[in-house]
Amino acid sequence: MMTKEQVLEILKTALEASDGEQTEAVLVSENEELTRFANSVIHQNTMQEDASLIVRVIKDKKIGIASSNILSKEEVVKTVKHASKIASLSPRNQEFISLPAGKPLPQIDGFVEKTARTTPEERAEAVRKLVEMAKPHGIKASGAFSTSVLRLGVANTLGVQAFYQTTVASFSTVLLSPTSAGYADRESRNVSDINAEEIAEEAIKRTVDGRNPRQTEVKEMEAILLPYAVSEMFDYLAYMGLGATSFQEGRSFMSEARGKKVVSEKITLYDDGLDIRGFPLPFDFEGQPKKKVYFFEEGIARDVVYDSFTAFKEGKESTGHALPQPNSIGPLPLNLVLKPGNATLEEMIKSTKDGVLITRFWYVRPVHPKLTVITGMTRDGTFKIENGKIVYPLCNMRFTASILETLAGTELVGKELKLEKGFFGGNLVPALKVKSFRFTGQTTF
């Protein structure tokens, strides 16, 4: 397990070995221990330690990037020389201005010792509890329980020097009966927050209630989206339109929407990498401090996130949302928060006359990024609601819907936030009740 001193020494070696005008070194390290189970039996325990060094060298607006996961001093120097050679052979990027300078960084303690020290036996005991609770119902359990330590170090020749470490615990399961499936997960920096019995109860109820699903008429209907589905929907919205690259290229809905009311006033969405309720990250992959950025404020479109490249193009400062290089996507928010409302799930169901309750999505793909249209399937718990009551389970359904149109029809926002893990971050989201969600097909299972 790499220490802070080892990470910073590797970064220092990389910068000193460069002959570029500007140089950046990023080191990402992960120690993950994983317990995986299927058919109610643990079949795999793994421990993986990996680290990757990414070097970016700038020479007269020519950019070279190279990486390696061999971190001996000799290999670090070799990686830098390789990046330098690539820069020499590359065309000039006339839009590139500079790497960012070092700035004061917020201090966050994201490391939980208990998570880092979790043993295979402790993870196995949590799995045993879930399996034993599912067994009397004739349900088979599959899933995974992982505990990880993540470290990020960033340095450049303009004064950036940053290090952060955090822990992640994640337990997810899919329970299967002959005619149904039920999903549940919990994620936290602190493994003590992971309650196997709570996960089991949620997934078992969903599986038992979902037995012998039926088909229903394919049409636009009211929908209740549980946090699993809400989080994935916002991930796709972020990818399609909440970063400065798509905004500057005119591919984002934000290109025309800024300052306009585009979703329900019940929707306030922002990114906050310093929120300790989630998986905070005080700086980005360029070592720039995270800023809180609002995308929707009571339904009004506000802003997008920037890295240094996109920010300098507009004469702005980075908001701290750079991704690892090489990166054609541009900056992205990694810590989305949807402001909660005051509705319970029971109130959402009671208010629904003709609709569907969706646990989560599956196989989601963008259809029209600027119109925020996505398509995908429901999965692991889909239920028909009529006159304020869940009346029967549904076969999985295909949807093709605009995220903005869906959010414009938000009627109720849940009062409880759920954390869903992402890449070096996570989303805090509640359930949503929307007045219209477009279904386009259905399955027989």
C-alpha cells in the first residue's frame, strides 16, 4: 500500500526528468479487496493493488502523454522521456494556453481506517447473513462486497502538488427467484455503514413482490424512479451536457438553455466535491480545487463545469473538474447532489393514478445528446401502480425518453438521499415522481 511520501517522490522524479516547458504528473493508486458470490455461494476472494502514472509534457503547444503502471525510478524516467518524444512529434494545439498553476486546496479527511482494514472474513460474514435471509424464500443470491483504498497524487511544474486518499465500501446484490429479480446496494466511505440485513430485506421484498410479472400497455405513463434509476439518469445527463466541452462545441442543451427554466422548479442539481456525505474529492486530476457548481437552481439552467483547457478558452478559472489525460470528453461532474424534497415513497405511490415504479435502469445508451434522449431497460423490480396502489409486478420494459422532459414533469421529490458510487466520486439523489415517462416496448420476463 503506497504512502503519501512514496506518491509524492514518484511525482517529483517525473517532473525532474522532463525536458518540457511544462510537465504534469498524475498518480492514481487503488487497493481493492473483493468478495464475490453467485448462486448463494462465495466463489471468489481477490486482493488487487494497482497504480498508474500519467505524464503530460508540453513543448511549444505540442502535447505528449504517456503512462505506466511500473513505478520504479527507471521506468518513471522512461515514461517521461516517452511523453516528451510524443510531444516533439505531435502537431501544435493552438487552443492550448497553459497547465494550471498551484492553488490552495481544501482539506478533507476521506480515509476510514476500519474500511481499509476490513478482512475477507468480515465481508464473508455479511454475505452469509444475506444468503441465510434469502434462503427461506427460495431465492438465490449473487453480488459482490468490496472495500478499497484510493489515492490520487498530482504535481506539475507550475506549483501544483496535491495528495488525497479515501476509502470506499460497496455491497451490491441481485436476488433471483424462478420468475423475478430484486436489486439493492449500499455504499459508503465507512464500512460500518454497510448493513447486510438492510440490503437483504430490501432485495428480498423486491424479489418476492416481483414474482410472476405481467405485461401492460406500452405508452407514456406516470413513473416513480427510485434513487438507483435517478442516479444513472443524471450520470447520462452529465455526460451529454453538463461539461464545458460539449457546451463550447454546441452539443449540449446548455448551449441555449443558460438562464432559462428548463425543468421543474422542484429540481435543484449541483456538483459538490467537498460534500462529506458522499465520496468527496478536494481537487481534480489537474490538482485544481473543487468548486460547487449549480446546473439547475429551482428549475433554471445555470452553469457547466470546467477544466483548465476549457476555462482558459473563455478567460475563466477551472472549476476543478478535469479528468485523467488523455481525455476527449472534457470536464465532468463527479459528485452530483439533487436537493431533496419532502415526499415519502408511500406518498408518491398514493399520488399515482396510472403509472410504473422503476427500481433501476439497465443497458442505457444516449440517443440524442442535445435533446437529452436516452434509451434503456427497466430491471430488477418494476411494478404497475393503479389508483394509488401497487397492483402487480411488471415484465421489464424498454423506455426512450428525454431527461429534460422527464425532469420538467417532476411532481414529487423524495426526502431521503441515497449515495450511489461513481468514478472517484458518487451521486447523492432521492427518488422522483414524474408525470410522464415514455415506454416504447416490453419483454416477456
